[in-house]
Amino acid sequence: MVADLTLQQAIGDPLGITLAKHPPLRNSVNTLARALDNAKLIVLVDGSRGATSSEYRKLSVTSADAICLVNAVLLQGIFSEPKVIIKLITDPAERRQHATIAKSLLLDRQSVAGLGLVRPELALFLDLLCSDADLRLKRLPNPFADALPQMGLGPKSGSLLKTLAIQTAVLSLADSMMAYYLDGEIEKAWGAALRVETDNPLLLKYRALILRQHQEAVAFDALLDDWR
């Protein structure tokens, strides 16, 4: 198996972006690619030894892995954390759960244009996430109108859910709780969960899940402290 595509060729070219012009995105792509390689979702070849070119030119992948890598970058624009992205690619049930909540946070808004999204492509993107499609083989549509959040341009830098979570004027406290949770920000989701008051069964389910996961994380940290 020959790694025949640079990350620019595998990701930048299909998305119409020059990675070298956007260091935050380039760094995000490098980190994500290494995480996917560690998870055995792609085979990443690091040809940096003895090289003098910048890192995005040193890393390469096979053409067979390009779809998975592009999908991961698009997912990261919404969900942010590499560990969340890996879960979404490998676990269709988890992916459907995240997509259902993302639909309520994004598609139910009066306008998505202010978030840099294109509604038809966003709907197709979320519908595909709700399916059993193999995201290593099936390309997701690009829901972003002009720039990826990872490019660090303007107020939507980072990830879409992270941006939404902090916009309390746009989202309810319960929605912020869910956005933080989907973005992998358990500590912040826990803080919001403590203040959420709702009778909605779905929100109650996730509120309990967030509180439990936070408690488990705190207990694990305490255990590590005892071992030190």
C-alpha cells in the first residue's frame, strides 16, 4: 500500500482550501490525521525524517483513505474533538444520536446562514449521519458555505457547536448543555446541566448521562491522585 497523497491533496484540494494559508486548520488537520491513524481508521505515513518542508507536506495517506479523512475534517467543523469524531465514524448508533440532537440545534433555527452553513447541504449532511453509511467509504456533503470553523476566521472559529454553546442569547440553557456535550466538553456540559430545569424526557435523559459521566471522570481523577 503506497501513501500517494499529501494532506493538501487529500483534504485541501477536494475542499478548495490551501492548507498552507490557514495554519490553524493545517494544525487541526495534522492532529486529527494522527488520531485517525492511532485509531486504525487510516494509514498515515510520516515522511518527515530528514525533511525540511513543513509538516503538512510530510504527512501522506493512501487515496483509499482520503474520503475518511475529508469526512473527519467536516465532522470536526461541527463536533470538534477527535475522540468524538472517531466515535461518530465507527459507531453508527452513537452517530445517529449525535445527529438527531444536532438537527434540533441547527436545522430548527430560523436561519443557518449566519453560522456559515448552507441549509440543503446541512440537511443532507445530517441525514447521512443518521444512516448506517460507512463514513470511511461514503463522502459527506460539505455543509459549510465558504470557510471551515477550524480555519480560525471570525467568531465561528474552532467548531460550530462550541460557538453555539457560548451564545446564550441564541440557545437556551438546555441547548447549550447539549451543544457542550456533543462537542466533548463534559465539564462545561455538567455546569449547564446543574442549572437546567426541564420536563422534557430526552433532555432529562442526557442531563442524567452528563451528570453521571462527570461524576465518573471526577472519581477517576481522584483515583489517579491516590496513585501518585
